[in-house]
Amino acid sequence: MEKWMGGDMHPSYRILMGPGPSNVHYRVYQAMSNPVIGYLDPQILACMDEISEMLRGIFQTKNQVTLAISATGSSGMEASFVNFVEPGDVVVIGVNGFFAERMTQVASRCGAQVIRVDQDWGKMIEPEKMVKALKEHPEAKICGVVHGETSTGVRQPLEEIGANCKKGSTLLVVDAVTTLGGYDVKVDEWGVDVCYGSSQKCLSVPPGLSPITVSPKAMDVLRSRKTKVQSFYLDLLLLEKYWGEERVYHHTAPVSMFYALREGLRIVFEEGLGARFRRHEVLGDRLKMELEGFGFKPFAQDGYRLPMLTSVTIPDWADDAKIRSRLLNEYNIEVGGGLGRLKGKIWRVGLMGETCKLRYIHCLTGALKEILS
Amino acid sequence: MEKWMGGDMHPSYRILMGPGPSNVHYRVYQAMSNPVIGYLDPQILACMDEISEMLRGIFQTKNQVTLAISATGSSGMEASFVNFVEPGDVVVIGVNGFFAERMTQVASRCGAQVIRVDQDWGKMIEPEKMVKALKEHPEAKICGVVHGETSTGVRQPLEEIGANCKKGSTLLVVDAVTTLGGYDVKVDEWGVDVCYGSSQKCLSVPPGLSPITVSPKAMDVLRSRKTKVQSFYLDLLLLEKYWGEERVYHHTAPVSMFYALREGLRIVFEEGLGARFRRHEVLGDRLKMELEGFGFKPFAQDGYRLPMLTSVTIPDWADDAKIRSRLLNEYNIEVGGGLGRLKGKIWRVGLMGETCKLRYIHCLTGALKEILS
């Protein structure tokens, strides 16, 4: 293949109402068109400092080690376990969905002995059940929970679990991939030690980065490891040296994605966190009401439904694949299907960041009316 | 911080003549502005197929498993060891620079028993020395070498080493981060089993992706592992299922970077591989001649100098930091300093992909004339 004959690519302009990515603000695309510069250029280092500062605002933390990992949200999960688990360590994980299940796999691959606290998919894990497991396993090095379970649309309350972890040596690791930037994530107040998110959901930046914040307590655990972190790429001690004052080269930073994240974060703060959370809440409620009007039943437990990801069971008379495919191909609307054991059983309708607008709810209800009539 | 007060970011338009990233074609920036779509959207799956096909062309391979890892070039190195090494495995590594040294660290962190074949930084490793080590360690699972050592500017010949690995069970892992897209990388002909590159050097795409290709022999080794790959994010068995026909969700793909890579690869094939390699060779020679005219002495061994990365020792009378800082701040030209033990001793001047043009050599020599006069 000396010459490549493929033509220009013109992807359709989708309304992204799936589990993420969400739609991206035009200013973020513009920022990505800024010229690439070197990984130790004073201008990129200043950009990284600003990203850290804004991420601290969104995570609501004072943690010095707050940065963006140069890979997608799944790498944030991996970094949260590979840095802290040494072979044989006990890890307690609350399992009520696909991503919580994945946490158990990631932790196991690091050599952890995983204690599961199981709950039905679609329900939150009663905090007292988690606290009980932690009391039974005071030696646990990590307690892992998913704040917003993308596979079920469930929000997990964290206050009690955090208060319990604060008292002992167990580190609380929280997956905020779906909630970060769209819901209150109070890292310091709740006592979360490691919290990671993603660029492409409520922050409305293209996928490719995983913001993460690490408490001093967790950094102490990391520094007192007996073995080296297996992953060189995700080693937080090395990343800290690059993002911190030392500026030691670790890897070639994904500069264009940093530009994108910086601009996406600015847009978040222009709106203000409170206003942003209210927008997600109000429009999430509106979407749930509209979908119920079509005969879709809420799937997630009442009182613990995520605003930015609405899960609904598909009525018997509706053809999952056919309707979603018509939505995509005829109306350019992406709606998420069920993941794992929920495939074919539920829809996951996202209203994240830029996509969280009344106009898109109107687009979806308009299209559904036509398709179902 | 409810409101963020930072202003717009306007990075300078640098001429990137360092060790990478290189300058990016305007069509690649345009491609990144294409609207983001979902990670299982038929349009992104088609884009991924095209990326695989073009990467096979550049790696000069028929390997089915040829894809881009969703992280920077360093993750390609990590993927090449974490997938194949199980604790206690013997790995032979040729060590003649910073990135080869890093290979030994990455392999050790995976639990490998590393056999080093050391050589002075700045020299290639005599193939017969590598072959000798491989004959002494027929049980070696992996033989690792760096094709283009970014820290020294040395090109490593691979024919003999590859011919030897082909005969036995040892897998040949090659780092082509610097050479891929700018130099002949003959994966199948040379008998390379795992070869990884980066988006941001001779491919002239922003940093953030690591192209990788894996031979059937290496996939067999992977499938017969006794333990699971520790990294979930870099597990090639899972990535194969997402990039291959099964299309099983693994992680949210960095869609905008895929657009960028697809366009960057198209530009490579429009020029043609042969023409591209010749351009790098001719202009690399020209740059070396110009720098010698200024009193800089070539650092890398004669006959094994990389075209796309020229290393030169700094004359005693020249102030490394001061000149490079003036080049950056007054002339917007980035030139790389020495890495690791070569800090302050050499310069690394890149001519990669889009930056590999006569006009930029003129810019650099013009600026140097003014600064040194």
C-alpha cells in the first residue's frame, strides 16, 4: 500500500445521549486546534498548573496531587489500584454494576484479595453494609465504590462510608467517571482518598484523559510500598514529579488533549458548579418524566437515580435494537443500550455536560413520537 | 473557586525541532475538530479499521493485531512487556540509551529477570553481541531493542537479531517510537514480533496514541499465559476484541485522537513511504552538515545516525541552556537538550514528519548565526 485511497472523513453530527462521550463545546474543538508545543515548554507547564487548580475546584479538594492521567477513564481506575495494592492486600469492593465488577477484576489483577459486598444491579449499596464489611476487615487497604454507576444509573451515597474510612488506615477509592462535573463530588468533606473521573462525560471534553486526585494519606501509603508500582506509565510517584515542581520528564504529554481539558474546565467554572449541578438535576428529572410518558419504567432505585444518566427498562412491545438504530441513523441521536447482563433490557439515556439541554430532550421526544407512532 | 478567572490560552507557534512532538499538519487539526461520536458508532469502527490498515502499511506487516493504544508512546513500551512477561521470565535487553534503560525498568516491574547487553550511549549494539546473549539464554521469552534511540540519535540494525529470534521461541520487541513513519521499519521481513511507535514524531500527529503491531507468534504466547495480564487497560486480548470483529466494549476510545491519526496516516501515504524516507534522509544529512559548520560535533556513531534525530556534542564555548532558551523565546524554535546522563552535553535536533523541511533548517541556521555572532 504505497498510496492510501481513503477519502475525507465526515462523521455525522450526533446528539450524544448515551453513556458518554457527550457533545463537545465548539470552544473545546477550537482549543484543540492550538499549535502543539513541547512537553516541557513553559507554556504547557503553566497549562498543566491551571488544569490542576481547576480540577481541585471540581473535586472540591486541597490535595496537592491532582492531575490528569494521559489515557481514558478506565486508566484512572487502573491507576487507583495499581499504585496502592501490593500482592496479597485485602480490598473491599461494593459491587452493584458493570464498572464495580470491573473494579474487582482490576484489583485482582494487581494481586489483591477481593472482598465483595454484592447488591442487585440497579440498587445502591446500603452504606451500613459497606461499613459492616469494613469493620469485619480492618486490615483492608482499600475500599472501592462507584459513585455514579454508568451501567445502571445508580448514585451511591458516600458520606457514611467515607466517615468510616477516615477513622482507620483503609483508603477510600471512588469512581466518579460519570458524576465529575455534573454532581457534587466532595472529596475532602466525604473523606475520599483517591477519586478519578473522565474527560468525556459531564466535563464535555473528548475522551482521552482521566482526572485524578490523591489524598496525602494515600500518598503516604504509596511512598511506603515495599515493591515498585508495576505500571511505569501510571506510577503516581513519577507523575507527581512531572506535574509538580520538579518537572521531571515522564512521558510525552498529550498536549492537544490538555488544551481541550483546560478549555472544558473553564467552561464549567464560567457556568459555576452550583448552577451546573442544578441544570443536570432539573433536566434529568424532566427527561425521566418524558420517558415515563412513553411507557419506559425507571430502572434505578428511587431516590438514588443519577441526573446525568437515566436508566429505563424497555417495554415488551418496543424493539431495543431497531429503535436505537433508527434514532441513530434517521435522527442522529445516540442513546445507550444495556451493558453486560442488562443488554437488551434497559436503555441508558445520558444528559451530560453540553448535551444536558432542554433542546435535546425535545429532539429525543420528537423522534420517539415519530418512531413509536 | 466558583468562577475561574484564567484567560484564553494562545500557545506560541513553535518550530518543533526537539525529540518530539513534531509540528502537526493543518489538516490534522481540522480532523480533530470533527464532531465526537460514540465508541461503538459504526463510523468510528470504520475509522478504526482504516487506521489498522494504514498502520499495517507503515509497519510493513500482515499482522492482524495492529492497532493504536489509547495512550502515549510510553504505554506502547509498557504494553509490549506487561502482555508477554510473567514473573520470573528471562528478558534480554540491549541497553545503549535512556529508552533502552527504561525498557529494563518496565520489564523488571513486570517481574522479568533482565539480562542486559550493555553498550556505550551513542553507539549501536553489535548484532553479534545480541545474538551471542540470545544463544546463551535460549530460554529468553523476549529480546528487547530500541530501533531509534531518542536519547542518543543512534539507529540499531535489526536484521541479524530478528533472523536469530525467528529461529527460536524468543519474541523480538522493537521500540520504533522515533523511526515509525520516517524510516524503513520492516516488521515482517526482519522478524519483529511486537513493534510499537508513537503518534507525535514522524507521523506528525499530536501526542496521545501508540500504534502497535503484534505477530501471530506473540499472540500465541499471550494466549498461553498462565496468569492474567496485570494491566486491564493494556491487555491486548481485550483490545483485540474491541478492534477486531467482535467489537466488545473495552474503554471509551479517544475519538478525536483517532480522527487525528487517521488524517496523519493519510498524509503519509499521499507522500508515499519511499519519498518520505528519502526526505528524512536527505534533510537529516543537510542538517548534520550545517551543524558541523557551527562547530557542533556529531555524537552518534558514524553509519548509524538517525535521519530524524541528530545528536551533536555542544562545543565548550557554547552555553547549552542559554542558547536553547534564546532559540525558544526569541525565535520560537524548540531544540532538545540531552536526556539523563547526557544532559548539558549534547543537543538533540529533530527533523520529524512535518518539521522535516528545508525551510526549518534555514530558520535554525539563521537563528544560530545571529545568536552565536
